[in-house]
Amino acid sequence: MAQEANYGDIILLCGDLHIGTRMEKIHEKIVSALGVNKLQHVLCTGNVGNKETFDWLKQISPNFHCVRGQYDDENNEIHNDQKVIQIGIWKILLIHGHQFVPWNDEETISVFLKESSCDIAVFGNSHQSLISKFERKYFINPGTMSGSYGSIKQDAVIQPEFVILECLGDEMGVYKYKLINGELLIEKCTITK
């Protein structure tokens, strides 16, 4: 993650945790890396799991946004199926992703982006990260922060993943984190408006 001084807003993208149902907890290396007061925003694609995890996500940043996944019905604090968030000059559509048929289909996601006049779609559901561009719009799926299996590949080995965005005016640094063998590996790219 970028240094805090002289940088733009730092945004955590996460989702599909399923803590308490499919996974016991978030790996301590991830919890430690995120800390408290490093992030200006948390955008969660839903399917959080238990209330303790929901409360932890709320307290690690002053600006918390979460949409409802198909398994979040019991959490009364999540009211929206989708949400538009403005950060700097970027408009971000936050949506769980089970609404896309077929899942991760760029043309379908593009329709949602056009309807909401957003630059970036942040979505989950597949439990696998994706950073893609289609028709001058960006799609980011942060994967599953806990490493939870998805609906289709219950026997697949899925690594915990999340994404950090660093908003720098018309550029956005995109840092994809993946926990492999107890180590957080980082891939970086830049997107531009």
C-alpha cells in the first residue's frame, strides 16, 4: 500500500467474506496490513457474514459503504443492492454482482455502468479478482477477502484477495493483494479517467 503522506484517498475494496458461515475469520496478516486510520474509504461488495466482521469493516475507515449480497438478508444495516459513490472525480458503482447474468460479463456490467453514469464498477460474487477495461469503463472485482469458496467451485482452492485504490486526481493506483502461503503478494497497475 502507498505511503500515507502526500498521497490521495486510500480506498479498500473487499467482499464475499462469509465469516461465520463458510470461513471462521479473516487471516491476521490481512487484518494487520489494513490496520486502523490508514484508509479513507471502505467499499464492500457484500456477503460479509457475521456482525463482528461488519463492525470491524465499519471502524477501519471514516467512510464505509456496503451493498447487500444474496446472503446478507439478516444484516439489517445493509439496505442497498447497489450504490453510487463519488470519490474525487471518479464515480464508482458498488454492487454485489449476483445481478449480472451471466456473472462477470463485461457487456452486462457495462449496461449497469451506463445507467448509473459511473466510471468504475466494483462488484463481487465470483470470489475471483478481476481488473478489466471495457469501452472506457473499468471493472474491479476484489475477490474474496477471506478466501471463502464460491457457489460454483466449492472444492477449488481460493486465496484471500482484496484491492486497494489510491485516488490521485484523474489517475487511480490499483493494488491487488493476494495471500499465498502466508505472504501478501501485490500486483500494481494504474487506471486513468
